Amino acid sequence: VGNGLKDFIHIDDFDKETILKILDRAIEVKTLLKSGDRTFRPFEGKTMSMIFAKPSMRTRVSFETGFSLLGGHAIYLGPNDIQMGKREETRDVARVLSRYNDIIMARVFSHQVCCCWLVFT
């Protein structure tokens, strides 16, 4: 949106005007997709890792579908794929995924996990 931030970790990182711009753009894109137009593909050739420490069918389906409709490829990483803090250290997961993916989304139990990632990427 042009505020200089590359990460969306917490909604409080954005002012009201920026949030409203994001929501207006989302409405425009949703309207375009609902019309059947499939030419808007800003994520063509991009990959997104989806970390699900806390699984959710609706969140997974909405992210995978949306990213695919916008041209990207989503990779699901469930609780057994990444065991941060057990099998793999958080800093290693953050470094590897940020190296190979354009976007990382996470559904985790603690918001602090996402905040830690910024240190390592």
C-alpha cells in the first residue's frame, strides 16, 4: 500500500487510512474475481508457505484458494511438518522459508512466534 512496511505482523502497525486502503483494494479485487475475470494475477510465479501450528480448515482453504486465483502457489505446512521449538528451531524455520518463499503466512497459538520471525529474516 506504500507505507514502507514489508511485513504485516500486527494491525496496529498500520494507520486507519492505510487499513481502509487495503480493505478498499480487497473489495475491488474480490469484485473482479466474482465477475469471472481471471487476468489479475499479481502473484504469478510466487510461492507462499502456510504454517499451521493451529490447524483450521476455513483458513487453509481461503488462503490456498485466494492465492491460487491470484496466480500463486501455496504450500501447506501442518503441525507435523514443522515442529518449531521441538524438531526445528524457530530461527532456522524463518531463515529457510524466507529464502525459498515470497510470502509466509502463519496460524499459530502465540502471536509472539510471528514477532520472533522478524529478527531472523
